[in-house]
Amino acid sequence: MALFKLGAFADYLSGKSGNTVFARTKSGTVVRDRVIPTNPNTGAQQFVRGNMTDASQTFRGMTALQVQAWNQYGKTQKTRSRGGKLRTKNGINAFCALATKFLQVNPSGAIPLNPPTAPFHGDNLTLTATAGTGNIQFSASADNSANVKTEILLQTLASPNRKPQKGAYKSFGFYSVSTEQATTINVPTGYYAAAYRFVNTLTGQDTPLVYLPVQTVALSVTEHKPAKSSGKKAA
């Protein structure tokens, strides 16, 4: 990156030229290399994009009455903007949010075309996380109800003191948790922020994330015992 002053006949310069980007700053015009963002095409990302495509295409094929019902439902769904303001959703956003979550839990399921008729509050249970050697185990205080699954999410951290970012948690699957057996997630050695939420498998409704303490996963080491000596000396 370089900083330079323009001539007397140029006020400022900004924009792109080939692999170069010109940006106006308080100190002058900055020149830097153009960074082309990567667009990974992993299997997980293909799955998410496919779900979004299926949801939007399904909404476009709805009747006028169905669209009206989703618009009315969207008015009851409030989200908070980055500036802290409460806003409602329009019909297609409300539908796609539920449809994509529904397809995450039911990859081959038929997307519900009607809005939910009741709010979803999840199950009355809690999860506790315990880091092991090469894994994290999640123990439940009660069993999931019928048509409810627990989504477990993790975020890799550079250190145990690093603050987790709310938008950086990744889903590690949907589970029917129970008190009989802990749910084990195998992960590499490192530090992980854990969270979970409940999902209605019939509608795609979910609850806010419940955040758990940072977990330190130890390295899995296999001990090799030295071979026993025969006691004979070499000739």
C-alpha cells in the first residue's frame, strides 16, 4: 500500500484500475492491490445455497392467498438491526428463514407452505459441554420432545481468552439428545466456543442460541511402550 499526493489539477482519485485500487483517506489518496475475495464451493456451502434456491423458488410458486398469509406472519417476526432498531420481516424473508432451516433438518422433506400457527419456545432442558481428548461431549438434563431436535454449534478460537463472535458459530448437526447418552462431537485440538438451540423439525422454527463456556480440546496421543529386551548381547 502506498500514499501519494495528487497534482494541482486533481482534487482526488478513487476507484479501480486493473489490479490497483485508489481510495481517498484523510491522509491523502492510498493505492493498494486489489483483493479478489475467495468463493469456496465446499459441499456444505453448496447444500446451503441449494436450500436457499429451493426456498425462493417455492415461494414464487405460491398462490396469492399463501403469499398474503406469509406477509401477515412476517409482520409478527421482529428482528433487530445493527443499529438496534426493531424491524419486521416481509413474507419471502420470513418464509425462506424457516424453509432453509427446515431443509437443514429434513434434507429430503417437503417444505411447509403455510406459516406456523403457534410460537416455538424449544424444550425445557439444558446442555453442558465437557472437553475430552479429540472431542467435546454434550450432556442433556432431559430428553428432546417429539419433533424437536437440538442443534449444536461450535466456533474455533485462537486462544481461550479470545472473545467469540456471534455470527461465527458453525452448525455441527442436529441431535435428539437424551439423558441416557452424551452427544460426542469429534474435533481437532484447539479452543472452541460452544452453543446450542432447539429446532422444530415440522416448521423450521428455532430458538435463540444458548452460549456455553469455551472448551479446550486436548491432543490425542497414542502411547507406544518400548519393546522388551531379550537380555542377549549381540555377538
